Amino acid sequence: MVHKEWRVLLIDDDPGIRKVMSITLEDAGYDVFTAADGDAGVDLCRKRSPHIIITDIRMPGIDGLEVLSRVKQLDSDAEVIVMTAFGEIELAIKALQLDASDFITKPINDDALWIALKRAKERFTTRKDLKEYTALIEERWMETSEELAKTYHFQKNLIESSIDGIIACDREGKVIIFNRSMEQMLGYSKDKV
């Protein structure tokens, strides 16, 4: 059983396939909606933001490859499974090259459908987790950078405003810190030192 949180859009011009597959998917716990052609399917993607789209390759109007391309432009995270006739393996390979998560051949075998859905959900979840992790790392990096900048400016102000003369050199003996008090004590400017 799956959670209703998984929204699946089924696009196929055959009403029989749409009906049987939607019943099968709904019985398995998916939130399913359908479209009879590619244009209607892309429109539903805009309105309903499905996680997984299952589309036929051959349809009147825009075909499954064009649906795949448009869906990925709308939502690069959406996973697309294409359905092909047995002899259309070249189209299935092209779909995979366009970032489809999987393909299944018609007539649809339930085992193949469940495997394709499992892969699509894993890809979706992995991609989402990776984006969240990357955002967290970037946020922490920004926080760390801000803290380092604050610390650097605090130390620089502390050194510059100290009444004690402060001079520091790197390993090669090059002067890297020379505050105002040291300038006054020695009578040399930072530039000369």
C-alpha cells in the first residue's frame, strides 16, 4: 500500500487503458487523475503538480516524448514513465535519454508497472532529499561565512584599536599585521614596513 500523497497522472488516448490502470493505481493507494491526450496532460501537470506521470508514447496531438519534454520544463522533479508498444524500444531509449525514469511496454504487466513506480518514487525521493540537503549545506555555509566575516572584522578592529603595538609575520617573515600603535612607536607606516 502507498500513501495518498503520491499523485499520479495517467495520459493515454485509449479510454479502456485509462479506466483499468486508474482503478489499479487507486486500489494501490495512489491519487490518480487522467488525461486523454498530451495537451490535456500537460495542462493537468500545471494545475495538479503530479509526482509521477505515466504517458503513452503514441498519441494524437503531442506525443509522449513531447509530453516528457514539456513536463520536465514545468517541473524537473516530476518523474515520467513512458508506455510503449513492444516494437518501439528506440522511442523508449530516447525517452530515457530525455530523463524519463522508466518505460513499460503494452500490454501493461502489473509487475512491470509496480517496478517502474517504485523506481520513479525512489528517484523522486532521492532528488528531493538531495535538494533539501544541498539547501541545508548552503544555508549552513552562509551562516559560517557570516560568522567568520564577523570574527575577522572584530579581530581586525580589536588589533587596529589596541593601544599596544602589534606586529605579526607569516612563515616567510612577511609582515601581515601592523597596527596604528606600532606605527606610532616605530615611526614607520604600514606601507614602508
